[in-house]
Amino acid sequence: MAWIERIDPGTHRRIKGLRLVTACGIASLLGTVPSILQGLQGGKSLAFLAGGFALWASVSEARIVRCESSRDLALLCGAGVLGAMLMIGLTPLVIGTGRPGAELILASGAFLVGYLKRYGVLGAGIGSQIYLGQLFAFGLGLTAADVRMVGVAGLIGAVGAIVPRLLSGPAEHPAVLLTTMPGDSQKNELPALFMGLQAAAAAVLIVALNDAIGLTESAWAITASTYVIASSAAGTIERVRRRIVGTMIGVPLGLLCLPVADRAPLVVWVAAGVAMIVYAMALPERYDVACAAFAFALIVTMAAAGDHSFRLLASRGWETVIGGVVGAVAAMLIVPRWTLRHGR
């Protein structure tokens, strides 16, 4: 409790943690309503997709006034839908003989994660949601037949995210992520552009690496490389270190819970919810703790959902190391931030 009070003295982040878990739960439950699923192609993926949109929109949203928060949450869920649509539309163009595969499309989302930070917190959130929409569509293997389901998931995700925000009221005072670059968008254009190029280059390199040697889950490595990119090379290296340390703690803890996943799934889901609350509290300053909490939540929820492949679950660790290292290399080689001090 003393640690929690130091991290979150005003209880604001705990409330946000509860809100994002609640948003994910509401959207996921709405995605299982039979009247909504009736006649909907790809309905089996609806609950997961809607819950993902609501969860990560709630993570990215950072307003104090409820009406502004509701607007941003709707925009963020719409950005997730856009990302999924882009993956669905572009996949046929990159799949073929001698081509690396659909994960190459993730490079475009990775670029937007970095570049849209020039527009502050909302821009960073929209870029992140577009990438995550692509990631969800890639992981679920969505096709053109699932377009209507994706739109429904966006609407459900928006409802699931907005309702808890309206109820939480003025109790939240969100912390701004340190990787965003608020202020004059023109002044921040070049740094944000290079951040986007670094993230995209790292993603392309990981795709090439996957094509050459075969990674267990290349999308995890791409995600790690995308989210470690900061506004300076030194900041990126620090985020890489923290992400690797956190993941190497969270993954083993999650693997230790595998025997419980079948026997007591409710306990596992509760533990995942608590981990996401810790994630929300730690994210602004303690990126290592946040990464550990999320890695734990990811492993135990995948196990509770029926995926017991030890190799796949454990690969979260080494895929993060690969992605982090590639992201750090890209940050050091592709126009490092300190080269912009003179003559910008």
C-alpha cells in the first residue's frame, strides 16, 4: 500500500485503471449478446475486438472534462476501426510469391504511432489505435467479409469506453505520457517525422528478419520496437531497457500461473484485471513496472482463453528483446534526435 500511495497519491490512476478494466469488460460482454451476433460474419471475434478497442482507447485518453473525454474515446475507437480496415484492405496487395506477408502493413501503423505524436496526447492515441487496429486484424486473420463486424466492434467499443468515463467524473487527473510532444505542431514536425521513420524502419527490419529465420510471433517484436521509440535516442534506449526488464519479470510470473488457468479461470481473470490497474498507475513514470504488469496480464489471459503453448507464451520474452534491440538500433542510426539541435 505504501508503494501504491507513492505511485498514485491522489487515487486518480487507480480510478483510471478500474475504468479501463470496466470498459474492456462492458465491451466484451456486449460483443457476446446473441441479438448483436445474429447474422454477423466473424461474430466470434467481436467480443475480443470490441474489448480491445475499448481498453486501449481508455488507456490513450487523457482529458479531465467528461465531454472532451467522451469525444476523444469515440475518435480513438474510430481510429481502431480505421486501422483494422487498412489491414483488411491492404493484405491482398502484400500476400503473394516472394513477399514477406501481411505483417509488413504494420510498418505503416508503426510510422503513425511516432509521427502523430506531434499533435499531442490525442494524436499519439490515434496513431496507437490505428496500429492496434491493424494488429488485431492481423492476429485475428480478418478479411473483407468481416468489415461489418469491425464497424460494429468500433461502436460497441465506444459505448463500453464512454459509459465508465461518464461515471468516473472529475475524480481523474490523467498523467501525460512522456513520449508525446505537445505544443506547436510545426515545431515538432521534424522530430515526430523521424520518430515515425525510426519505428517504421524497425518494423520492416523485423519483417525481413522473420522472413529470413522465422520468429515465433513477429507481431510482438514489431509492437515492442514501435512503442520504445522516444523523442531522443537516449530516451529510446532507456525505454528499451525498462521494457525488457519489465517483460522479463512479467512473463515468468504469468507462466507460473499456467497450472491455475484451467482449474480456476476466474482467479486468473481477476489477477489480470489487477495487473491492468497496476499498469494504469505505473505507466507514466514507471514504464518497467507497467510492462511487467501488461506482460503478466497478456500471458494469463491467453492461457485462460485456452492457449497453453508454452513456447508461444514464453516467446513474449525474447520477441520483446528482439524488438527492443532493433528499435534502439533504428533510433541510433536513423537521424538521432541530437542531430537536430543546429540548423533545424
